[in-house]
Amino acid sequence: MRTDLHPRPTSPLTAVRNLGILAHVDAGKTTVTERILYLTGSTHKRGEVHDGTTVTDFDSQERDRGITIFAAAVSCDWAGHRVNLIDTPGHVDFSDEVERSLRVLDGAIAVFDAVAGVEPQSESVWRQADRHGVPRIAFVNKLDRAGADLDAAVASIRERLHTVPLVVQLPIGAEDGFTGVVDLLRMRSLVWADGRDTFEEGEVSDGLREEAQRRRRLLEEAVAELHPAALEEFCTHSTISAPTLAAALRDLTRTGEAVVVLCGSAYRNRGVEPLLDAAVAYLPSPLDVPAVRGTTAGTDDGGVQERAADPAAPLAALVFKVNSTATGRLTYLRVYSGTMRKGDTVMDAGARRTERIARILRVQADRHAEVEQALAGDIVAVVGPKAARAGATLCAPSAPLVLEPPTAADPVVSVAVEARRSADTERLMSALARLVEEDPSLAVRTDRETGQTVLSGMGELHLEVAVEKIRRALGLDVNVGRPQVAYRETVARGVSGLVYRHVKQDGGAGQFAHVVLDTEPLGAAGDGDGRPEFEFRSTVVGGRVPQEYVRAVEAGCRDALAEGPLGGHPVTGVRVTLTDGATHAKDSSELAFRTAGRLALRAALRAGAMQLLEPVVEVTATVPEDAVGGVLGDLAARRGRVTGSTARAGTAVVTATVPLAELFGYATRLRSRTQGRGTFTARPTGYAPAPAPAPAR
């Protein structure tokens, strides 16, 4: 496919391609990336996932598990083009890595398994790319496997991704006999002999000529339906020339109206060169995508401003990844406009602070080559910024601009973590802080009631990888458990006129306080963020209880809210009224009335009717339409209350309120019920009555 059908670059920016590799787990993303690096001369040996010798899966956990966990950036050159490539994870737990990568990409190669076709995570990453408006081409991989079927895979692309696939190749041979492809644009065969890294180009064989001509006709008809210039030529000449067809495919790809489909076997190095040619021919350069938009930092109006991909424009770059290595802190960024030079001082526009660029590195996964500058359109790593986080905008101090950051997903699974040795607690907290800095989809907090350090993330594997990273990097022994659910207690029915006398005589000054309390439900059972809701008032008249003692009674009541009678949980949603009281001339004091207030409220809570409360969350689950019934049944079994359901392009979005205690393990269960195609988010909404008391802590 390397012919004059694909125009050569006319300026440095037209020769840049910022691409991502997207797919489901085990579709072959990393193998495709490794073959690209090998064919472009970036590596001299083909890395293999099963051997742990890949360039992009360089982390020890990635090699141990055989999956991509962290998005890795590499750069290579092909046919006069600079290709910046990001190999993204395929597991749903690491979808936030994909999200941050897509934010800085101009195009993508979607890899599909020729046997399985469109798999669950394929749909997820495809929807993510749709949201970001990233043009794609498709590569149906593993055609050498038993059961491989290009037509079935293409049908699944059409049916499940709701796009128009335009197949530009015909396989030569099937399964283990797959040896090459027919290029339907030029009607030439490309055959890879065993043990050879390059193809031999020749005429289409007699046995395939008729089928190739039929498929070329189908391709022309499909393109003519979508592209005006191609339609005009088709109507005039009853065919479409190769140059017109290539130009139409380029336009349709970049507008997202269709997706070009190629095929091959990356493991056997068959079909990767035509894939590279198609990537540089059909996917956009930085000049082909709309100018980046941002808000003007530090101005009153916060006006929207565009920055074109021009090296001479003011600098604007977006940080999409931060990584701490043995040699220092690496900040990965995409330069959208301007030029960044070694030694420059730049502004972190969101934080309103300056950072110095000490080094600029051309990235090759875990290896780097230092360069003097990065131009608009480049994806590089820099050394120097000490505080820039993922999503930060680095810009020229004289022209501040804040670009829209990637959206971080809300964590859905949490575990409690603690250092096995108390002496390591400080090191653990430092390591957790660094983890959150590197991965914004992780969150760390300290539970105010249990005192546990809680690590939250996108799934069980996500958290397992994070904890293992701490263990391997620092050699820390870490205990991991499930965090306790923070229950509350509230007043269901109060009491009136509860009398409490606090009298204490133990030599010297005594203690005397007499209080009369009413309690009643306050209404809403909590404000949703875990803080006790409490109201205190006094109706005492005639100065029977001095004002300073009233304040002491209120303080004592607040002390009593820390532990309720049902299970020792905090009490919320109660109104206490001090209606009467009495003092002693010598023995009354603020301490006595505070003690009386605490003990009186405890007695009142025991005398009334209490209700246990549990935290509830709003769950929004996006699932295939054919799985809605099972998902609704599972939510009902978890005591969920469905509040809404809407259909959206082959999927259903179900909203429900569910007790937090019932959501442990839900991510795994949802994936199981939906064959891995379902996703959900959750946000706290407050507290609701629990069906039965929980055991005391």
C-alpha cells in the first residue's frame, strides 16, 4: 500500500500522527505495537508478550500478568512520518488510562480478534473514542487462528459498534494457511513467506480474482453512498479510481462516517506494514483536527480561546500522565500549540504557579532520548515540573490558557490498607499519595469513624495492582481488608420530660445538675457527607438554668451523639430540647451540667425508639439491552430501588439507589451478568433506614 495513493507530507506537522492502540484484553494490541516498532527500526528484535520481552509492557506486573496495565507511549518513523503511538490497557479496571490517552490523541487503531469479533471492552473503548471524536481504522487480528472469520468479525463491527465498516483487503488463505492479503484499492496481492519480515507484491491469483473483483465492487458501492465525489465518479464511469477511492476513505475516516478495515496476523508479522500505511494515509495529522479550545486563565470573563497547531503560537500543552521512576518524576504531555524548549519556564495555568522544564524526552516506553525542543503536535515526557498533575495545562506565562482536562471516573471499589509494621505507616502514606498523583482514578481517605486508611479505585484488579506496586517498589508489607460500612443511628420516636439528676459527692466540692430533656426526630436523617445532624434548643424560663450551664448541657449532648444505643454508631437526625432544670448553690458547675447532658441524652435515646441507618449510593449502570432483566433482578436482590431506565444506542442506562454494604463485589457480578459489557458509577446520596441492626464495632 506504499504508493502515490497516499500523499507525502508537505510540512512537518502534516508528517505527525498521534495514534492509540485500542482493544479488548488479548486482542493483540501490544503485539501489534511490538511489530510496528520492529518494522520501523525502533527495535531490532520482536518482543513477545508470552516471553515478557515487550517494549511497551515493561512493568514487572505487566510481564507477570501478561496484560497491559499502564498506557505506554512510543515514537517511531514510517514513510517520512513521525508516529507517536500509545499502547493502552484493555482491561475495564484501567479504562481511565484509556480515557486520559484518548484525550491527547488524533486517531486510533482498533484491534479486533478475528475469532471473537467485537468483545465487551472493545465496545467500551469504542464509546470512549466516540465521546472524544477520535477517528479510527480497524485491524482484524489473528487471522491465522482456528475459527478466524473476517466477515463475521466485520459483521460484529457493523452490528455492535453501529458504524459502517469499509473492508479494503481480502485474506489469502485461512487459519493456519493465512499467508497474505489482496489490496482491493490497487488489486495487488501481498504475500509474506514463512520466516520473512517483508511481503512480496504480485498479481492477484486466478483463484481469488473473481472474489477480489466482487469485494472491490462492494467497497466502491459503499463508498459512493457516503462520499459525493466518489458518487459522482461512480455514476459517470460505473467505477471509482484508486486515487479517488483513497481520498474518499481518508475523508470518511476523519469525519467518522465510516471505518476502514484491514486484516492480518501481528504475531506472524503479516499485515502490519499495510496497517502502518493506512494509519498515515487515512488518520489525521494535528493540522487535520480542530484547534484546541480552552478558557483564558486569570481573567474575569474566563473567555474561550482557540489555539491552532502552530509552533509559532503561544505554548499550550496538556499533561495526561505522571510517572515516578528511579531517575525522577516524568510528566507526559501533548503539545497542542507553540514550542517548548529545554530550560523554559512554563505556567501551570490551573494552579497559577510556574515550573521549569529541565529536560525534554522522546519516549520509547521505559527508554528515552533527550531532545532540545518539542513542537506543536508532539507527545513527549519532560523532567522538571514538581507538582503538575494529570489534566494540568502547561502554557506560556504571557498567554495563560486552561485546557479541558480528561475526566476522571469515580472510584467504585474500596479496600482498607495498613502497614503490617507501625514503623512503616509514614512510608505507606507517602506511597499512597504518590499513587494517587500518578493515577487520578485512585483515591485515598481516612475513615473518620473507623480510622482506617481506605484506598478506592475502579475495580478489584485495579486495587490489587496498586497495592502490589507499593509492595514491589518499597518492599512494604501491607495488610489489605474490606473497609467497614459507616452506619448511623437516628431517633424514630422520641421521649418527653426525661428527668436526669447528676449528683456526686466524693469529698470536697460535689457535682450537682438537674436537667429535663425532650427528644424528637429532626426530619432528614443525615446530610449525606457523614457529619451528625443535631439541633439543640432551650425553653427554660426564669433563670432556672443559667446560660453557661445551658451551653454545657448542649456540649454534653453532642458528646452523647458519638455512640448510639443500637450498635455504638454515631447518632444523627435528633432534636433535643432542654425544658427545665435546677442548680445547687455550691455543687453546680459547667462540668456537672455537661456530664448531666451526656448521660441524660443517652438515657433518652435508650428510652425512645431508635432506627439504624445505612449509607446509600446512586448507581448508574450502563448495560446491553439484552441484559437489563438480569441486572434489574440483581439490583432488587441487593435491596436496590430502581429510579429510572433509558435506552441509548443499543444500551440501557439504569439508575437505582442501593445500600453501600450491598455493593461489595458488584463490579465483578455486573461484568459476569453482562459478559463484561456492563459498567457502572456510584455516588453517595446520604443515609436510609436499614432493615436490621448491624453488630457493634
